Amino acid sequence: MKKIAVIGAGAMGRQIALQCALKGVQVCLQDIREEGLNEAEEFAHHYLDGRVAKGELSDDESRSALASIELTNDLAYAVSGVALVIEAIVEKIESKLELFRKLDVLCLADTILGTSSATIRASRLAEVTGRPGRVLNIHFFNSALVMELVEIVARPEVPEEVIRPVEVFCRKIGKVPVVLRKEISGFIVNRIFRALTREALSLYEDGYASADDIDLAVMKGLGHPMGPLRLLDNTGIDVSYLARLEEYKETGVESTKPNRILKEMYDRGEWGRKSGKGFYSYDDDNNPH
């Protein structure tokens, strides 16, 4: 896959696009918002300049990466002739369904359509296309420029000849793919993460221990590089709350219901690092204090 399209220039889409460009893949990054494209361009320059300043990247490598990304608000142009499309738009099912209907019409018949969503199953999006066997989850983790893992979720209807090139693509851009052969809410990592954080949140909201001590216990007792509450701040309280709420609505299982503290923080706009306050407070440079 020498050229792909990424749809959505938000925090995740711009990182996926830049990761591809750094590994020599031509990528067309599309967004209907001109502001989003401008922010993505600024992000790429800032990130690459920082890598060059630290000696982690040469000037030539930085220029090559920038040259490998094309920005556009024209969806038809972005997906013209590409082998793979990765959707990274807002986590709203109606918006994604509308996009996948358009992609099915605009893309070549053998183009693979991937969604980076961690909460919406590809099977729901496949239903509005004429290519259900070529639609799957390609779930990157935040930050996509740092985290190595990519979860590929492929239903039994998705053949090996579709899964294999996606695995090869992930390795080409420096990621480690794992494949789920059946769909399940939360996939692998988030199911395990939610179980861990559900207990951490319960300890916190019931007053058993502070956020600092809960995080320290998990880091020193279980060997995790970051505590669960700090990690929730980093990934976004809003993202975690909405994902858990979606799982609860879908399954009806009481144990999947979001913790009370998550809902309270979501309602107050305390969404973690992005809002300046979550379980910890953050200064203007996003440093916790």
C-alpha cells in the first residue's frame, strides 16, 4: 500500500497520517473543516521540528515526511485510487454511516475501508456498503505516533486476503498488529483496561485512597508504566465515559455501566489533560501538578 487516505484531521487522524508519512507511505489527509486541516499542518511542522531539534530525525527525513502528506477537503479526490481508507472522524454512528455510504460509492471496488474507532464495530458500518467483507476496525492507540499496537478486528466474513495486507501495512508503518477474529465490545486492550480502571475508580470514588496512591500502587505493585487514573486523564475522561456508556447501552450488563465519578467529571467538563483538569490538574504546558 504505497498510498492511503485518512479521513478526519483531528487528534487521531493527523497522527495516523504523520506516522504513515514518516515511514514512507503517501497519505492524503481529508477533512471537511479547513480549520482542522490547518491545525493538522501546524501539528506536523511542530512535531517534526521537535524531533529534528532532539536529533531523532534529520532535516531530509523531516522534509520527506511533510512531502508525503497531502491535505484536502475534497473526499472524492482524497480516496481516488487508494488501496486503503482509514476513517478517524467524530465518534458518532450517524456521521460514520453517512461517510461509509459515500466511501462505498467513491472508492475502487477492492479498496479496504477501515475505521479507527475503539467503540463502533465495523459490522455496523459494513451494512451500508456493498463490500461488507472489506470493512474492518483498524484501531490505533493514542498517541498513534508513540503507541506500537494496532488492533485489527475482522469478522468471520472478512477473508484472509483482506486481513493480510492490513497486517503488512501496519508493520510497514512501524506498528505491531494483533487480530481479533470475532467482534466484541472493547476489543482486547480496552476490555482489560476497563476492568482495571473500573476497580481503580471504585476505590477513588468511595474514598479508599487518593488518585496519587492508587496510581503509585499499580505502577509499583503491577509494574505498569503509568497509573490507571493518570492514563484516563491522558486518553480523555470524555472518551472513556462515552465508550463505557455505549457498551452499557449495547449489552445492558450492569457491570459495564460507567462509574459514577466518570459521569460527574464528564458533566463538569473535567475531561483530563485536554481540558486542564481531570483526576489531576494541568498547567498551560500540559504538565500535571
